[in-house]
Amino acid sequence: MLVRYRSKDCDAVKVYAFKGKKYKFPADEWTPVNNLFLFEDLRQYSDVFDTVAFFDIRLLKRMAKDIIIKGDLISTSRKSVAEKLKKFNFIRYQAERPEQGTYIFKVINYGGSDLSNYRGVKGGLNILAYRNLGGLGDIIMTTSALEKVKEKYPNSRVTYACPKEFLELLRNNPTIDRLTPWNREVTQENYDVVINLTHDCIDYEMKHQPLVERNRPEVFVSSCGLLDDDVPSPKIYLSKEEIVWAENFFKGHSHLVIGLVLKSNAEVRQWPYFEELRNRLLKQYPKASIIEISYSEPSDWKKHRKVIPIFGFKLREVAALINQCDLIVSPDTGVAHIAGALGKPAVWLFTHIDGKVRTKNYRNSHVCQVTPDTCMKGRPCWYEIPCGKGNVKGRKSFENKRNPACATELTVNMVMETCKEVLSVPQVETIVFSNKRDSLGDIDKQIRRSTGRQILLLGDKQTISTVTLHRFMIADGDIVACKNDVRYHLVYSDGKYSPEVSMGGLFIHKEAYLKVGKFGLDFLIKAQNKGLTINYIDNHEIKTSEKNTKTLPIEENKTLFFVRNGGLGDVLMTTLVLPKLKQKYFNYRIYYFCDSVWMDILKDSPYLEEVFNLRSLSKYPQYDGCIDLIESVENYSQEMGINRKPRIDRFFELCGVEGNGHYKFDYAVTKGERRTAHSHLADKKILGLGLSAIAPYRNWPLSYYEKLSKMVDLDEWQIVLFSDSKIVWSGARAKNLTGKTKVRDLFASVSLCDLVVCGDTGISHICAAVDVPNIIIYGTIPSKARCSYYSNAFPITAKNIKCAPCWDMQVGNKENWKDCRKPLRAKCVTEIKPEQVFEKMNLIKGKE
């Protein structure tokens, strides 16, 4: 149980008196509270204190006399109480002390209540967001908060848990790394932050009704500990197959499709005139097709030849069909939120809930709502609901009063007028221009004459898929640019990306266009200067047969910091992520912060604006985004088992971009560097030996290297020794470069080798970067976690070592490792003999 004083003054401290004692609660940190009754007392003052508990306080109070709470530990001497505690969420059975008759439990995720304590992006931040209740609309609205979390913490791993019946609607959402049903097993895992999205919205509305100002996506974002400004719209992501299925469903029907959502789960939200509205719509639009949507067939439903019933369909099927509609008319129910999350025009019929507040984050939503003269509140009453005809039999919810005046006095004429207004304007109008014939002035005239709410610009040689159009519709922003397959909306010249965007594939909201005033070469720069939002989405098939397309310059005014400490191998592996990262954040300047010794290998990267010493990071406090990978992958414990996957894959995950499993390092040794390195070497085959690793327990014994060198035919091979520190060598004749080479010189020397033998160290990654065959001796870490994507890597591991791999002595029985940290005592390495390595060398030579 944690408490924090709510104050803008970070140094403020609130003194609270309770049963003769005084307790202090600072404003800038969470304070543990071990007294259940004190905690319950503090929860009454939500305007003064933030309170967090990861278990049901009400149930725990019943056993308060039988338990002792100390920080994140709960203990009891009663077995019956212990059995009950084993069923609590976020409480894990830890140990039993028979001699004391005590059962001990640990509060999981203690202290991680939201993201407000994290000032920057933390490497490997593991987040659980959950909602253990419905309904459908609330689940959809939580996606705004998840997107905001991923925007602020792009290298976080977000797990989202909710009731299993809603999971399918969240599939394909790129802001969710793991989607799982809500159950106790989820609460037994370890997370850095746990965000409860269950109760805050209804608590806020109940407290402030009828003067509710914030909508639920904003409240959900606040629950995450983030500022509720610029809240993204809720989103549902359809697949290509689902869109094609829905298109085929409507084959042979009218191009104008109107959807009517007949029922809401709450009686007070029902609108009683849908049958009359259906008849009026068919009379006004005789060629239209109407779909009527409900969870099950209503008892009073009547068939009609032009009406397609959608009763009992799966949620994603309903979403795909709604995506094909030109208009949805719905009471305030979950299906209306599906339409909003798909960016489809929707007429919402509201009763007691303020429609303007509820639909604030849905761009294409149109509110129909009346406040009758007889209304006792004179405004939407939210949950007070003084009118209506009593509760429905057997249902006690305050939302189950029938036929309130705000429903019955919302007439069909009012709804029809709104429907006609929406349908009179095309939702999307496509303007096709010719790269050869049309000037920017010609395109400007076409946009001015257009009547659509949104304008899609396409070149006459371009085609667009339905998936891309769907992504345009759900994307936030006044102007949306699609990253083109052919040019990727980037111009590459002189080793740098120029900030230009291809004009074919621009999606412009007409209101935004009118604010800019004129379409010209500086259109996007003017839009940015006027504070309009430009969003860039991945291309899902805009294709063009032309090489040269019109481009518009954009301002490159954002900065992204990429921060990684650690060894050479890790820094090299992160460079594989940079091309994808630049594609995702192409209008950002990317600055890399690393240990000074590795700066030279990054300085020529075309994806980086500049490379800085990690120690200077505090001098640059201003940035738009930060990917902080400091100590992000070194924890291999049971709780962080995700770090045991191939490290390259893990870096891609932490950076929020997708890898493809085929990687090539973008590192070039210059002619001058190669010439200098070659001056030290004889005209023979070159065998490189990497003699040392940062971690001593990864070192193959020096005596083994020396024995191996004596097996080598020196008439055929010249041996070259590499290490970051000086090593005294007693093996066969060799060129000893240990402790002599700078990092770029080391790359050059390794690039001239015909074969390198080394342990799990940076040399192995240099071999991959310069494409040199490499025998790698692995011990505590399995080879698949390091070199699975290196085509010229030949790993060797010891057999029949029960404690290996121990993941750098973090997994397994500690007794097995007690001597491993001592020099040359790690059996997983020392059991690999020089004869095995020499045999591997001959096998590689035979393949050549």
C-alpha cells in the first residue's frame, strides 16, 4: 500500500493525524503504509492523496488482526488465512517458517503504480496495463492510453490484460507487445510498472457529475501517470484479410451502406425509434443497403428485403463490416466506439451522458442529443437519472431506467437531418495528379474545388490498397503522410537523409488545408508553423511505377536520443537497429550516446546526426524522444527471461521496431586503415586469436591458446594476437598486437584475417561486421543468444556440463557457480580443449 501527497510543490510534505499518531507524506515520492485502517482513511481524500494497493483492501481488512504488513511483505501465523492470501491478486506466496509457524507473502510490483516516477525512458521497462471489467467501449478507449505510453516510452514492453471476450478486438495493435486474458496468473509475474485502468474513469465521472469535463481516454492516460494533453484517438487495426472479407460480403449490394445499431446494454441509453428511422432512410436513399447490428436478434425485429441483419457476429467481423459503411447510427454503446475507433462517420444518439465529452477523441463522430424542458438538471445528468420508468425487473443498475425524456424527445426528424448532413459530404475524396502535367497550382485548384472531409492525393501512376486507406482513416493528425515503398518518403544523398516527403500518398483533412491557405512547395512547413499535426504511418501498399515523384520539404525539428552503455559487441548489435529506427523516426535527428572508446566506430553512420560521450548526457536535457538501453538486457533472471532471446531481437523489441532476421552490418574499413594494418602482417593466411573477454569467466585459458598455436602450420599461417590489454605470450611465433590497437585499427586488422578464434567477446562481433570466419568459444551464455544471425560464426560449446548455460551465473543453482568467478575455474569454458578447436579449424578449412 502506497500513498503520495498531491501537490505541485515537489518539496511539500503533508502531515496527517490518525488515532493519536502523526504521519508524513511527501509530494514527490510514494510512502509505504502498513496500517490498513490508516490507508482506508487516506483513500477518502482523493483530492489530497494518491493511493495505490495491488490487492483487495476490503478483503484484507477482514483478516487485519491476523496479518502483519511490513513494506512489501505480509506475514501470518494462521494457515487458514495463508490459504486465503494465496488467492489474492498481486500477492505471491514466498516462504514458510515451520519453526516460527509463520507464512510469508510478497506484494508483487511494489512501488510501480504508474509512470509518473519515470523521468526518461528506462531500458527494458516492463509494463502491465489491465482492465478487469468490460465494457466494450471502455476497452477500446484504453487503447489511447496504451498508445500514449508507447509514444513516451518507445522501448518499453507493454502487456495488456482484459476479459478474454474482448481480446480479439485488440489484435494487431502495434502498441501492445503481449495480449493476455485477465487472470491471477498474470498478477504473479514481475513488472516494473502496473497500471490499473479499471475504476478511475467511473470514479471520476461519479464524483464530478453532472459537470464532467474530461473524457475517458484522458482519464485513462492520467491513470498511467502521464499528462492528458494530445491524447490519441482510440484505434482498432484490421488485417488485409478482414477488409477483403467485408468487401466480398457486400458484393452485389449498393455502394451506399448505412449501419443501424439497434440496442444498448443499458436501458437508459436505448432509443425507441429505429424502425421508423429505417423506413425514412430507405425512402430518402432508395438504393442504399442497410445493415442492422445487435448482439442477438431483438424480439421485436422485423425483416426487410433491403436490410441485412448482423446478429451474433464476432466482434472483429462486426468491425470489418462497419469499416465498409458510409454511416453508422447508434446509441451510446460499444459498437459506436468500434465505428469511432475505425474513423468511420457515426451519428451517436445520447441520453443521460454528455455526448460532446464522450466523443471528444473521435474525429468523425456527430452527436444527436436533446435536453428536454422537463429535465430536472437542465443538462445531461450522467448517473443521477431522476426520470425514467424505474429499474428493469431483476436489474439494479442505475442505468436501467426505461425511456427517459432525453431518449423519447430525440425525434426521428432530428436524427434524419444529421444523417443527411453527414451523407451530403463525401468522407474521402481522391485527387489524382500527374507528375508530368500538373503543377502545384493545378493541384491547389483541385483541392479547393473538392467537397470531401478528407483529401487523398495520389499520383496517376500510383495505386493504394484498402489496408492503407484504413490506416489513413484511423491515424491521428491533421495531415497524414504514408511512407512510400519506392522512396520511403526519404531522399538519400551525400550520406545523409534529406527531410522531404513524397506528395503521392498525402492524406489531408480539409479543415487543416483551409488553415494553411494554399498548396505549394512549402505546404508542410507552413502547416508545421501553424501548429498542425503531421503524422507519418507505415506503408501498407502504395505502389508506383514512376521513379521520379513530386516531393515536399518538411522541417526536421525533432531530436531522438539513443543511449547505450556496455561493451563493443552490444554497441555493434544496436547499429543493426538504426536503419529501421531512422525509417520510423525519419524526421528526427538521432544522437547516439555511448562510452567514449566506441565513438569512432559510429561516427560515419548515415543514420546518426552525431555521436556523444555517454558522460555528457546530462548536458543535453532537451529531447523529443529517448531510447535508453542502459543495462536493459543484462538481467537474465527468471522474471526477465525475455532477455534470454537473441540479443539482436531484443534490441529491436526495445527500440519498438521490427527486425526481419536478415541483418548486415553497415561498417566499412577505409583503404588507409587496411593499408596500415597490412603493413604489420606477412603474406600468408592470417589466424587471429582474441585472447580476453570483459568477464573473466568467459576467457578460454591462455595456455589453451598457446597450445593451439603450436598445432598450427606456421608455413601456412601467420598468427596475430588481439586483446585490449597487454598479454605476455609463450606460444608459437605470433604478431602480438595486444594492448596496441585503437578500435578502428582493430577492425582493420581483423578484416584481414582468414579465420579468428575467440571467446564470447567483442572480437566475435567485429568478425561478423567485417565478414570474417570466426570460431567462438561459448560457456555461460548459449550461442543462439549471440551469434544466431552471423553467417560466418562457428560456435563451440562444452558437452555434459549440467550447470551450463547459467546465463552469467543468474539462472540455476548458486552452489554450482561458487568457484566460477575465480580465474580458469568455469568448467563450461575449460572443458573445451585445444584439440576440439583445431578439429573445427580443419573442418572450416575443408569447406573452403
